[in-house]
Amino acid sequence: MCGIVGYAGKSDAVPFLLGGLERLEYRGYDSAGLAVVENGGLSVRKAVGNVAALACEISARPLAGAPGISHTRWATHGEVTLENAHPHVDATGRLALVHNGVVENHRELRAMLEERGHEFASTTDTEVLARLVGEAFESMPSRDGESLREAVRVALLQAKGSFAVGVIHADAANAMVAARRASPLVVGSGSGGQFLASDPGALSGWVDEVVFLNDGEIALLDGGELRVDRIDGSAAPQPVFREVEAAAGPSELGGFEHHMLKEIHEQPQTLRDVMMGRLDSDEATARLAGLDCPPEDIRGWGQLILTSCGTSFHAALAGEYLIESMARIPVECEYASEFRYRNSPLDGGAAVFALSQSGETADTLAAVRECRRRGIPTFGIVNNAFSSLARETRGGVDIRAGAEIGVAATKTFTSQVAVLAMLGLLLGRMHDMERGEGMEILEAFSRLPDMVAEVLGTEGLVRGIAEKYADSGSFLFFGRQAHFPVALEGALKLKEVSYISTCAHPSAELKHGVIALVNERTPSVFIAPRDGLFEKNLGNIEEVRARRGPVIAVGNAGDGELEAICDAFIPVPKVPEFLAPILTVVPLQLLAYHIAVLLGCDVDKPRNLAKSVTVE
């Protein structure tokens, strides 16, 4: 979850390290720190809080040098304190290490080191790694980059769990070592030196190409040709260089106050992008070339498993309804964090699709690896074509949503649902969907971006509703069929950015216990377009009204019957049911955003959250 940036070269590392951390701050912002080799020694600066706090600390106590490593922390082991901030140093104070991941056997390793006389300054698992590497380095016959690489390798062989690490030592003054297991790390070379980062976006503008380290690989960056080996001592494949995409910087808000609002408003364009070149009017179907799977294999899929976490799981749930209705194929959704530990009975006719915004979600990657072990065809739906998920699946679909800086996912949700709807169309046409129905679906797809833009035009109305209900201590969300996942996503967005307690349920579950929560201070949000269950939703709304509960409804424009029985009404255009979740979620994103702003919350960096969940 944390951000790592490192530099080895002849220039001062500090400006690059700070700039890279700013780009990665959405990955962790409990604390920040950096270390550089300066005048033959190691200089370290840390701050509790964001990167700006670290910049202030450096202004007060300047430093300069290279190589250097830096880190933004999202706390896993140990409270948010200056002592627990990265980088961590070894017993000599001449080695610094940054780490993303979790060392699962840190207690045993700490006890072993304490028996050998080590006194720890922090309560983190990362300091254990720093002490192990330092011990190993002190035992090396020479004190150079090769020795540092070997010391890191020896230490990591003792560690269980996940890690991406960057290491420097004052006695190996031109070298930096990078290594990974289950947590992403990239390295690259530019005209000014060599670089490492936990996300390639941090390196945009500094290098043109990067190498994505594979699991179990270690790299030495010392100004020479990039050398990559295996931590276990075996030979690694030749490094593959890939082009770095331009990354959005923290100041590129395009006139919007926050990244979250900007990304909500980008959805008409991201939907155009995700559909571009994938809708085939000649065959009345969708073309998802990234699946890289023969049509006869796709026709053989008798069951789909969609596995993911968080917002991506809600997209998968919506996709379950859409694919089953269009393709008549059974679909199951599984939380990746649970699926990876289950012995689910999957036969040879099953295919697994893993959804992840970052493509680095630890639980989702673990589920993919388990499916691969069992020989099940596994595909990815991701927003990063070079991510671990994209590289470790048989094929997949890029959702083309572009950089999403706001921690609360918005445009990636709608793009994921759009991909799943296209998958439903593809599978439906391969089975028994008639050409005429396929053409109607394509026509609805073509109108979708403009209709999302129309929904965004209700922002002023939504802001007014937010002003009315921002002081509510809790919210209830309800929906039926594919709108139940929308209710889940609306509830998640509101709790993520405003810290208001929310819960979401299928509308029919209201009378099975949830109705006990209804009162005049708790708004109930119903997603109730004119579909086959509209009358049922009206009945549920009346049950809330009978108990004086305020009702906010998202329904079709011009629906006077629904508007008349609600305290607040947000209109959306009428579309076929398979696309409706993409429209009805947008007002809920706006509602969460404006409530959070009114409450003074940091909507782009909500407390305790990070964008890329690379730990279990």
C-alpha cells in the first residue's frame, strides 16, 4: 500500500524523491521519509503526516546527496509515529531500507535479533528487515554494491510474507538494491541515473522505459547495466523493458477542486475510451481481443467466476446480473480474500475473471495464482496493462480509465461494469442472442456517454440534497437486482470519504430486520428506475415513509409517481436494464463527494485508506 521511490546517480536525489512521493501519496500518507548518502554518511529525514510535512522538515534541516530512497507509509505494523516512519536503519546507522508489504514472521526474527543484542527503535516489521540486511552486510568480505545485493538476498531468504524493498548503504555509495515478492516494484534507467518505484507513474518524465520486477527478483542499480537475479540464487529471465505512460501529477486538477470530482466528471470520456474499437456492428457483438482466447474455448465456458475486492467486487456483482441476463451462463461472484482460501468445486468448464483497479491487489493476485495452480483459465479486467494481474493472467481487458488519483474509486467502477456488459454481449451472441437484440444493445452503448453527461448535469441538485442531509449520522441504501450492487457501491463511497456509517441491502430485505434502523434522522437512498421491479420498490419506500424515514430516490427522469413520495429525487435517463447501473451510480458518487466536502473531509485522501491494497 505504501509508496517507494529511489534514485542512484550523480545528481542530488532529494528533488526527485520528493516529486516522486507527491505522485505516489495516494498510496499512503500516514508518514513520509527519505534517506540519502551525504558526505560519506547516511542522512535521514522523516515526518508524520503527508509529503508536505516532510518537505517542511527538509526545508528546516536541508540535506543533499545520492543514492537515495524515500517512502510514504500506510501503517500495517506499528502506530503512526515518527519512530515507525520509513526509512529504517540498521544497527550501524549506515544502511537505510524502505519496505512495502508485510513480514509475517517478524516476531520470530525480532526475538532472534534481540537475543543477538539488537535494540529496536520502532515497533514495525520493516526495521527487522533493515537489521537483518545490516548484519549480513557487515559479514561480507567487501563493501560495495555486489555485497549489498548479496546481503539483501541473504536477509530476504529468512523473511516470510510480501515485500518490495529499496536499500542503500553509505559504504556502497553508488549502489541501490531493489527486490520484490508479491508487492510491485519497477526499476528503470534514465540520462540522470537509475530509478526505482512501487508505481511506474512516479518515474514518468524521468525514464522512458521500465522493468517490472517479477516475484522473487532482486536488482542492483549502480550506474552500470541493469542486473536482475533471483533471490533464491537462480538465474532470472532477461529483463523486459516497457514504455512508461505519462502520469497525472497532483496539481493537474483541470479546474476541479479535487481529483475525486474530476474523475467523476471524466466518466463520459472514459466510457467512450473503454468501448472504442470493441463494438462490432457487422456482427452485432463485442470484440475483446485482449482475452486472447479462441471462440471455441469461449463457447465452452459453462460457468464464470468473478473475483475481486472492494469497489471492483461491487462491479463484479453488477456484472453477474448483466452477464446472466444476456448470455444465460451461470455467474458467481467471490470476494478474492475468501476465494483464495476456499476449495471451491470448479469443473473444466469454468473460467475466472479477476477485477482490480490497480492490478496489484494482494488478495486478488493470490486468488489468481490459486486458480492457475488448478489449471482454470483465468483472465484479468484491469486499469493497468503492465500490472502484476495483467502479466499473471492468460489474457484480459484493459478498462482504459486512465490514472485514478482519488482513493475512492469512481470512473474505474463504471468502466469495469461496461467491460462486463460487453462480455455479456459477446457471450450472448455466441449462444442464443438474436442479431436484432445485439444491435439494440450496441445502440444503447453508443448513447451511454452522453447520458452519463446528462446525469452529471444534476450536480447542483445533488449538492442541495447533500446540504440537507450532511449532518445525518447514518444512511441506508437499497436497490434490487443489478441496482443492489449500486446500493453497495453508493454506501461504500459515502463511508469512505465522509466517515458516515452506512449499510446497503436488497430492497426486499428491508422487512427482514433492516427496518429496525429506520427513523426520522436516517435517510434511506433507493435506486428505483422503471424496471420490472419498480412497483416492489415503491412498496418498500412506503414502508420507510410510514415510519417517518426520509427517502432519497434515484429514478427515471419524469417519473412523477416516484418523485411524489420522496423527500428528494434525482433523475436519470431511461436506458436498458443492463446499462442502468452505470447511470444510477453517478448521483451516488456525487452525493458522497459533496457530503464529504461539506463535512470538511479530505475526499482525495480519506483517513486509513490507500489506493492500492498490496497487503492481505
